[in-house]
Amino acid sequence: MEDSLPLNLCQVKKSSLVINRLYTSLHSIALLALIFYRTSTLLEITKTGNKSMPFVLFYVLVFASELMLSFIWLLNQAYLWRPVYRTVFPERLPEDDKLPAIDVFICTADPTREPSVQVMNTVISAMALDYPANKLHVYLSDDGGSPVTLGAMREAWNFARFWLPFCRKYGIKTSSPEAYFSVAGDGNVSSKEFTAEKEKIKEEYDVFKERVNKIKENATTIISKNHPSIIEVGEPDKAEMPLLVYVSREKRPSHPHNFKAGALNVLLRVSGLLSNSPHILALDCDMYCNDPASARQAMCFHLDSEISPKLAFVQFPHNFHNISDNDIYDSQLRTFFTLLLVNHSFKLRFNSSINQLIPLFNGMIQNQWYGMDGITGPINCGTCFYITREALCETSGSIQEDTNVGQLRKIFGPSNEFIKSLNRKIKSNIIKDEARCSSALLQESQLQVGFRYFSVVEDYFTGFLLHCKGWNSVYYNPQRPPFLGTASTNLGEMLVQNTRWTAGLIEVAISKYSPIIYGPSRMPILACMCYAQLAYYPFGFIPSWCLSIIPQLCLVQGIPLYPEISNPFFMVFVYLFLSSNLKHIQEALSAGHSIRTWMHEQRMWMIKSVTCYFYGSLNAIMEKIGMREASFLPTDKAEDEGRTKLYKSGMFDFRAPGMFIIPMCTLVILNIVSLLIGAVKIIHTRNYGEIFIQAFISFFIIVVQYPVIEGIFFRKDYGRIPKPASLLSTMLAGIILSLGSLVLIY
Ligand SMILES: O=c1ccn([C@@H]2O[C@H](COP(=O)(O)OP(=O)(O)O[C@H]3O[C@H](CO)[C@@H](O)[C@H](O)[C@H]3O)[C@@H](O)[C@H]2O)c(=O)[nH]1
Ligand SMILES: [Mn+2]
């Protein structure tokens, strides 16, 4: 019977599972051997007492670093444990009139950093989802309260009246007009009628863009931080048109607004009164729908009666349209999602990266969402997911017949209208109140519904709490990328963004919600390990700093910190280095990438750990002790031609804040100097066995960071490292080396 056929299939890739577990076991044994070696050596050193205090301290720091990296590596193994992949059968879904409604939430905040034409492309592509139009409601949240965005949305509405019928008629998949007209568009290319219509629509689109740009040019206010709520509803006047609603929540300088999570919660309330769909698709303003099929694909999970009672959300991957083949900054975050523009297939791809600074021990393989999918489901990634209203509002759990109004208000805030909407009985016109910051919204930090405010990575945190409550999620990575976003291909922007993410993750890591404290009684231990890995990996900055300074200082003095070549434990270090790197390379290759990808990811990990992870952790700690307030500056999505050109040609653009460039250069210079002195020592004494590993560490860092060396010494273009930064870094490296030598000599 057709009805009884499953809507989706979940398979475990057995062969990869065997390889993974074998890798984990062997690597663990090697780590145990390392710990044994370090402990016994340390005991010996302290017993004999013939080593200086600073040396012992350095030795302990190196050992502690190795332990920390091993801990993060261990957490990482949860991802490798049971990766699964999924298939869906949308053709088995019920008839259109039986499908549940969907509300689409799109957030934007700043028409300068987030150009309106781009935002409207996301809006239009969402309106063009392959779903009954009367069951689709698109909400645009404008945190900039900008007349530019509102005007652009009106234009988008007008343009959509041509565009949507065209897409429906010819089955256009690339439903973002910008992408459709700039890349070779799909559709029924051969017919004359089609070509004529396409021409006409193209003209309409050009007019639309022109008008939107004019609005910006003529605007007197671009952004407002002090305004009442503004809501405008575009009522569908054609069968193909879904509802489109503009929402700009009230903003007052004195009220905290909780960034994107606050915006999403306002949409949750406003839509609760207007359409109240049981399913919600959340999108960032730069993530357009690249395949209208995603709604039905998601429904293959949400309507599967076996998994749906506990299914909170279906997460799709973040793919990007502006990634170069030679992705020098790892802008695609390959390790999280495996972006497979090259090799889209249903075979399981292990997207892992060995995030490591010092090659010898860590191998923190990140094989992320497939791995979590095999446990309780992937984390929430903030965009490209279909979530149920019930999971966010806990309607079934908290609204009982006998729950009194007082209790309801405690849970959902004081808005009676919203509370009524939860019962799906009453609709109201008083929606503007829902977008007011003075109503329910401000107290939401205490409320247990919606997107949670506690951390600036509201996606990670909200998903974590949902999993803690027993909800599950699903990761679905179809052949055609369902959504395409604008990745940051600007080094400075990217490092700032990563610092914000780190701050958000560390906020959780050092709170009562730490996955290793809050999680174990609420979710399977493997799921806890995945969440903990994400929360704690930024602490990798500590070992990163230690291991890119201490072995080098000792190298300069000819003091060995590692076993010499003739020592059997030497092989343990060699094994750990090779095993983690070969696994990383294998995973990059099997995902259709080249060995270059491995190099880029190594480099970016080193750079991020000594900068973003360090600053982000510092920010989180300062927030915790009340010395700093959380902030969320949206990334710049406007294209800068010069930067894009450098990125596309595979050249680093070092025009980034000094706080990122200087530590990076300092460490690279320090490693160069140490290696040179080390090499001279080796030639002089002819004894390379004892300090081989230390020399190799510096050598490896220098090779991986070659673009930085090029930026300091060889490049002449505007993307090079500025002279003052190079000078300052050289001085700092000199100071560290002299202090190190002083300490070690005496
Ligand atoms: O006060 C704010 C700040 C941001 N945004 C919107 O939030 C989205 C994400 O902002 P972006 O600057 O693109 O940040 P990213 O770091 O790229 O976002 C990633 O990380 C965030 C968590 O830090 C997640 O919420 C996002 O979904 C995820 O793509 C954008 O649509 C913004 O318009 C708001 O609506 N209000
Ligand atoms: Mn973004």
C-alpha cells in the first residue's frame, strides 16, 4: 500500500563506522602511551631534582596542553561513533490540502552590511518554495527598522507577482532571481514562449533592482534604533502568492533587544496571531532557497509518525554560493557540513578536520552533523532549519485544561493574545503589541519558550536545551544544495565572526548549562560529548599558545622536551602525528577536495586558535564577571571587489585588525628564529636526535603558515601585512625569546 511506504530512510554506513572505531581505538592507545611516558618522565624529573624550576614548569605546561588537546580529541570521537545518512521520498507525501502550513522567518538588521537586493532575493526565493501558496507565510524581521528595507520589500512584493507564476509555470529551481539571471538558469530552455517570458521577467528584475537602489540613495534614515513597532502585511491577490509580512519590532535604546534571538521571538509571537503555522523555516537574510523542494523534503521527516512526536527540527546544511575552489580561509566551514559542490552524492561523506595546531597529539577530528544525526540529531545552526512551533513553545506540555492564566503568563509572557494563539482558537488584529519591547518580550530571558537568550550563539544553545528536553533533530543533506548563503571571504570579518561564536560557546561552557554538567542526566552521553566538544574546543587556545612558544624556547636552548629518536616513545609521537593528519587528509579527499584543503584548514585552525578562540574566551569571561556586554554586529555581506579578487586568486588579504594579525605574525617569526637557531645548534653539536621533534614542530608551523611569511617578507601589494605590524611582531617575538632564554638559563 502506498500509504505504508516510509517517507524517509536512515542508514548507518557500516564500513566507515568500522574504520572510524578502529582509528579511535588505535589513537586512544597511542594517547595512553603518551600519558604514560609523560607521567613517568615527570616523576623522574621531580625525583632526581636536577632540573631547574622553570624547566619543570614548562614541562608541566606542555604535558597539560597535551592532556587538554587529548580531552577535546576524546569528545570529538562521539561524532565518529555512528554517522548516518538519510534519504527522503517526497512523492509519498499526502495531497497538498493535507500538508501542514509553514511560516518562514527571515531576519535582517542593516541594509548597508546586508544589501537590500540580496535580502529581497532571499524573501522572493522563500515565497517561491514548492508548497501550496495558501499554506506558506513569509515574515521578514527588520532589526534596522529601516525605511529602505520596508520600501525594498514592497518592491519585492510587486516583482514576485511576475516571478512566482513564471517559476511555477516552468518549474524553475533556482528561485532567487539574482542567482537565476547571473548563473546559467534552469527551466524549459527550448521553447520560444519561455525565452520571451524570461526576457520580460529579466527586464522586470532590472527595474526592481534599480528601484531598490534608488530607495537607498534617496533615504534620509537608513537605520533606526529608537522607533515603535512597524508591521505591514502583503495580502495575497494571486493564487501563487503567499502571505508576506514585514515586522520591525519596537526598539528603544534603554531596552535590551537580544539580537537575532529577540527578533525571532517577535516573529514567533506575531506569526502566532496571524498564521500560526505548526512549522517554521528560519533563514538568515543572505541564505536564499536554492531548491524549492526543501519544504517537502523536511515534511518527509515531520510527517513521519514514527519520528515526528519527538522531532523538533530538520537541519539542512549551510552551503555558500561564493566559495572559490581554493578556499584559503575555509570560509565554507567544510568540517561542519561538508560542502560538496564537487561530489554531491548520497554516499556518506566524512567531513572531518583535524583541528590542530601542533601536529603531534591532538587530531581533533570533526565529523560533525552526520555523526550527531546518528545519536539525537545535529545541533541547531541558526538558519536553514524547519522547526515545529510546538518544540519552541512547548504547547502540548505546558498548556493543560487546568493551567491558570497566571501560570501561562509566567511561561509565555503577559500577552493574552499570544497565549490564546497557542491554543489555536483565536486570531486577533492586535498584532503590533506583540512586536513591542515593553510587552512580553523583555522578560523573555526568564521565560522558557522560544529562542533562548542566554548566549549569542542562540542557535547552539536553543538546540541544546531542546535536546535536553528530549527532543530530537534530523540532518538532511540533499544532492542539490537546498539553501545557498554568502560566506565571509574577508579574513578580518571572519575572525571577528569567529570571536563572537567563541564568546557565545564559552558563555555556555562556563555556565550552569555546561554540556558536561547540565547534559548527562538529560541526554545520551555521546550527544553530551558532541555539545561539549563544541563548547570547549575554543579552549584549545591554551595549548595552542603553549605549544607554539614553549618547545621553541627550549629548542633555542637545546633543551629537549620530547623523547629522542632512539627512544621507543618517539614512535608514539610519530604515530599520533601521522594518524591524525592522514585521517584528516583521507576525509578531505573522500569529500572530493584536494590535499590543499587539508593545508588550508590546518592553517586557519592555527590562526583562529591563537586569536579568535583566545579573544572570544576572554570576552565570555569578562561578560561573566560583568565587565563587558554581549554584542552582535552582523557580518558584512556586501561584496568588496578587491577583496573578492584576492580571495579568488588564493592570496591572503591581511587587511584585518592588528589584534588578529600581530599575534599570528609574532608566533610565526618566533618559530622561524627558533628553527634557525635550532638548526645551527644541530649542525654544531651534530646531535639532532634529542631535539628533532621540537625542530619539526617549528618546521611544520612555518610550512603551514607560509602565506603569513610571504605577507611579511615578500609581498608588495595592498593585501600584504603592513610594515608596522611586522615590526611590532618582530619586537614581540624578540622579547618572548629573550625572556624565555633568561628564564631557562637561570
Ligand atoms: O541584532 C541582530 C543581529 C543579527 N540579526 C540577523 O541574524 C542573522 C545572522 O547574522 P550574521 O551577521 O549573518 O551572523 P553569522 O555569524 O553569519 O550567523 C551565524 O551564527 C549565528 C549565531 O551566532 C546564527 O544565528 C546564524 O544563523 C548563523 O548563520 C542575519 O540575518 C542578521 O540580519 C538580527 O536579526 N538582529
Ligand atoms: Mn551570516
